[in-house]
Amino acid sequence: MMSRFTVITFFFLVLCICRSLGQTCEGNCGQKLDSCSCHPTCTSLKNCCTDYKEYCVEIFPYSGSIFGGMDFIVLGATFNKSSQIVCRFNNNTNTLGYVDENSRGHCISPLLYESGWIPLHISSDNGTTFSRAGAWLSVHTGKLDSQFKAILVNSTKWQYYGTPNVGGALEMTWNTSLVRAERVNIELWGYRETGKPYSDNWQGEWEYLYSLGKDQPNSGFFSFVPKPAENGFSSWELGSLRVSPSTYPDGMWNVQAAWTEDHALAWHLEKEFRQNSTAWALEKCVAWDQLETELPNFLAEIIDCPCTLAQARADTGRFHTDYGCDIEKGSVCTYHPGCVHCVRAIQASPKYAAGQQCCYDSTGAQVLTADSIGGSTPDRAHDWGSPPYNRPPRIPGQSHWVYDVLSFYYCCLWSDNCHYYFKHRPSSDCKHYQSPSTAVVFGDPHFITFDGVSYTFNGQGEYTLVTSERKKLTIQGRTEPVNGTTIKATKLSAVAMQEASSDVIEVRLVSGHNGLEVLQNQKTLSFTEQSWMDLHGVFVFSPTSTNVTVMFPSGAGVEVRLRERTMTTTVLLPEEFRDSTLGLLGKMNGDARDDLVLSSGELVANYSNPEELFSFGASWAISNVSALFTYDSDYLLDTYYHAPRHEHSFIPVFFAPESPEDPLANQASQICSGEGSQFCRYDILVGRSPRMGNATMVSFQSHISLVNDLQPVVSCGWLSPPANGKKEGTTYLQGAKVRFSCADSFTLKGSAERICQKNGQWSGEETSCVVSSNLIGIVVGSVIGAVTLIVIITTLVLHSRKQKRKAACLEEAMKNEAL
């Protein structure tokens, strides 16, 4: 009771001091002031300035479509009925807000050309001063939850409308709560890009075109029969429909609205499209083909695809599931028939901001466009955009539509001329793909390095897991005792990481250790609305509270999984990190003998000596200067920040006790068997938890599976079918066989069967189809016969003419003689 009274007294004392010194969070959000704090950690530390929530605002909902129109509430701040709210996004885009009947402030999100967290400032005096600060999450339309957008009913029909046998009424639906109005307008907005590609005047623009329906009831449903657009609007081939209150003028920007996803506007194209969609599309396809020949070649700088589906799903630092073809969601692969899963390269290429897409069939083999219309396709513009966004080809979604998707409609979907498309978008095979290396921390805690050395280190403190000076990557881990102080073992409780000047990302156990918490620059992130976030220099994906993946521009990936109240942390590093890593996860160079290096540079001589391993681990304790962690509780401050980063007084149990009388001995024998059993037994017999031991076995086996999935495979590269022949076989990995045959009247020259060898070369000789020998005889005979016939005919004709001349001469002579 006294302790609680002391805390309350201290809190009010801080408030009084803040007031007396005039400390305020107005204009100071994120800072720590002399007497109070405006930093996000102040809520947990209970040292916030009195007006912290008034000026450092939270909002709900915190995310919405990149197209804008989301009405969100400003939480915590107070407004007067007379307040005139203006919301400024990214320091350059203003929207008008309002105060509702409960005196809560509202903002309307704007149409943006970028995704990620957008700085937000709010004015209550009609834009004179912007005293409140927060952030808004702008989301790519394809990643946005369906509850936040209007839905095209049977979207395929919308995008094929006007092609043979596709017509009738089109329908759309929306959540009426997204538009607070009794009557609405249904507007069409178009997108296009102007200026010379890759020049300074290359721009993207959204523009209001016309309304499909005005003053309609806000019923959540609209239906219409499309007709070709007039006044030149049919030249807009990409767009989106917006449902907005009918009280606003037509096409007014940045009002509360529900948007559909962007789509090909087949349904409003000119009459010529409906009269002969194939011919119309072919003409567009040929024009695109000509344009592509004039644009720079981006194919040389994009990343190679993984060879197998297993590799593609395992390489989470560089590739992520393509939401348009996901095996976890039923493999609905509209643009990739015959495939079950596709991934996209997370990072755009460095110069041209291009993307890579890799698709796989049910056997796990990569599908190539040279073999199938459903094959993997690279993209001139990365679908998800890329920093700094805002201009083509980096605008999320739309640039990709303009340069990679509409052309696919022209050449493949609206006409049968895919050869034009695949000439410029050929699949990248995996001949030069290199798998990443992986290391893991799990259990109490146990370590497996990049080069496969396994050991246990039970120090208490904060340590460097991975550091790479060359790649500017740092990953740190925090350990704490298992079950308080009664058990002399520790477990990983937090991981913090940063690459170059990226945001600092921390993943830690929440109170109770039944979930994971993600922090960005010491501020907690919420994944209740969105599972993917574009941050500064890093991406974070968290589909559940027990699963977090962090991805950096270098291709480094960090997976954190919660298993039985412990954190299993996996680090994946691409080949570019070779010979540049140090820390508890080892020296990544393929040589296990020099894997464990103390921070002093000294090698661990005996990997089987737990005391020596303990000294190795202790040497990698971090300092206050280098720490990336958040200290937002007295416990963390006292235990880590104001204490030695390696607690020397904590001496763990180095060996699992082996006593037949131990009541857990029988369970340990049943649960722990085979490879990795030593870690399992330690966690049961020292950690006193069979469930933790079982989780340790799961983590160990998952790591072994991951290593197996990432095993390098040999690819010999694509083989083309011979002219006037065909091939059987579309797999090009070691051991694969490709057979060739020729059309009638042609003979196969070279190898009829070629096998991919372990040296990456195809066996046999190059295959071709040549004209058959009997065919040559027939052709030669026919030619000779034809020549002979011509000679005979010519001879007869000449003979006939000669006889006629003789007769004429004789007749002439007889006439002369008569005279």
C-alpha cells in the first residue's frame, strides 16, 4: 500500500514540476525533456509530460488504402466544437477534418503515391499551427484487408468486359460504415504516367473522370450496365471506383470514401474494343513491344529466382509470398495457371526499381514462361513499389500495372500473342541462385551457427548475436533467467536489430510470455489491422502474435517464433555476408573450425568445454553505447541498463544432471531422441519443463528442415526445343532428363535425351531437326523430273515453231515462183 502511495505521490510530483517548468510535448514528441518525457517509453515509465497524449497522438484506425478516404479518430486529444481541423500528411498534403458530436477530432487520409508510415500533423486552428503529431500507415491496395475497401463482384468479369461472351451488368459492394452519408456518388478515377520514362519529368497522376451514379442510396451495393466512355475518357485504361458522399462536388480530392482496387478498365473502353477486342489488343501489344525495345534493359540487375518451391518459401529475407498466388490460401493463381505458389523479391532492383516474381508447380519445380503461360515473370516496376516512392517506376501498384500488367492483358488475356510479352518478360531461371546461410537460437538457449557448430550458452545479459561491419548489420539478443532465480538457466527474451541507418526493430516477449511484441525505434507497433509494414530501411511481417519476420535491404532476414514461452530466432544471411560476420552465431565462411571467435579475436579452442564456451559468450556482451534495446520499465533499467551487460554472478548449470531417481528422467527419455536430444534433455532436466523440452525438439527439427530446404541445388539452365521439333521435360535440375523429337519428314541430329549433370552442364550434344535423307531424294528427284519435263516441253515448242517457219518459207517460195 505504501509503495503504491509512493508511486502516486511521485507521479503528481512530476506533473507539478512539468507544469512549473513549462515543459510541454507540443513540438517535442519523441524527445526526453529535462523534467518529463515526450518519448514513447514515457507511458510505461510513467514519466510523461502532462500533455503527452494531447500532442503526441494515437489514431484509430491507424491504417488505410494508399488511395485515401479513410475517416479516423484522433485519440486522447481534446477539441472544441468550434475547432477547425486540418490534417497535414508528409508535411505537404492537407485534408480537412472535423469534430464529431462527442468532441472527438477526425482526419481524412489523402490519396498518396507511397506506402508505409506517413508523418501526420494536426491543426485545430484551420492550419495556422500544427501542434499535434502522429503517424498514418498507407497500405498497398493488394495488401489491404477487404473490410477497408469496396469490392468488385466477380472482378474477372470487370476486367474482361467487352471481350467475346462477356457482358451484362456489373456489381460492386462496400461496407457502408466507410462512408458516413445517406446518399453517395459512384465515381471513376483514372491513373496514367506521363513524361519520358526514367527522366526527371516522369510523373504519375490520378484524375477524376466521370460519375457512374449520383445521389445513390448508401446501401453498400451498386449495379450498372457499362457502355463505352465518351469525350476521350476511354483512353484511360487503368483506374478505380470511389464511393463518396454526394454532398461533395464531383471529383473533390481527399474526402471520406471507399475505393475499389485498381483494375483494367475493359468495361469502359472504346467501341472498337467491343467490336473486335482481339485486334484492338494486338495493336496495343505491338505498340508496347516497340516501347519496350526503346527502354533500358532491367533484366540484368534483378535477383535470380530460387530453384525450388522449398527454397523460395525458406528464403524469407529476400522473398515473400505473392498475395496473388498463395499456397496457404488455396493457390488461386489467376495470372499463373498451372502454378500453386509464387513469391516476389522483397527489394526492388537498385537502379531501375524492377521486381522479380518466381512461380512453382505442384512438384515444387520453377515454371518458366518459355515453357508455360503461367511461368515466372520479372517486372519493370516492382508491384509493392520501393523507396523513395512518389514517382514512377517506384509508385506502389500503379507503376506495375502500367508497365507489366496492362501489357499482359493486351498480349495474353485479351489476345493470344503472349510471345510478344514473354520476349520482354522472360523468366529468370535459377542457374546462378545462391541459397542463404542460416543460424538459430532456441530453448535455454542453444545456438547453431551459420557453419553448423552447436553449443549452449546460458549467460544472463545482452549480447551480440551477429555483427557485420562490412554490411552494417547488427543483431543483439537479451537473455533472462528461466522461471525467476530458482533455475540456473536462461532463455532469449528479446532481439533487437538494425542495418545501416534503418529503423531499429526489437522483438520481445510480452508480459506473461504468451505473445511477441514488436517495437520500431522504441515504440510499440500494432499488427491488429495490417500484417505487413513498410518501414524506414526495413520491412516487418507479423501475421500472428507468435510469428514475426524482419527483412533488410541486404537480403538479411530474421524470423522470431514463440514456442512454449521461449523465442526461437532464426537469422538468414545471403552469400554477400561471407567472411564478414562475428558474434554468438559465428563466423560465416563455411569452415566450422574457426566459427567461434571471442570479441578479442581469440579462437575458442575446445567446443566441447562448456566453461570455455561460457567465456566466449560473455565476451560478446554489449555496451550501453551500442545497445539497440528499449528500457521502458524499472526492471529493464535495473537489470540491464544500470547493471553489467553480462551478469558475472549468474553461473548456470553446465551439464544436464543424469539421475534415474529424477521424476522427469522418464519423460526426457521419451521426448528426447535422435539428433538434438542433448538440448532437449537439458531443457527438461535443468529447465524442469517437459513442454519446453518438446518445444526445443520442434525448434531443432524446424532448423534442420530449413537447412535442408536451403541446400544448394545444381541447375543446368533452360533447354529450348529444336526448330521443327519438340521437347519433353520442363525441369532443369541435376538428374533431370529432357527428351527431344522431330516432326514428320525431319531427322533428329545430336542427342535425343540430355541429362543435367552435377557440374551444371547438360550431357550429350546440342539437338536439332534436319531434313530427312529420303526426303532429300524425293526433292532432288522431283526437281530433276521437273527440269526434264521443262526441257521436253521446250524442245517440242521449239520444234513446232521450226516446222511452222519451214512451212511458211515453202509457201512464200511457191508464191514467188508463180509470179
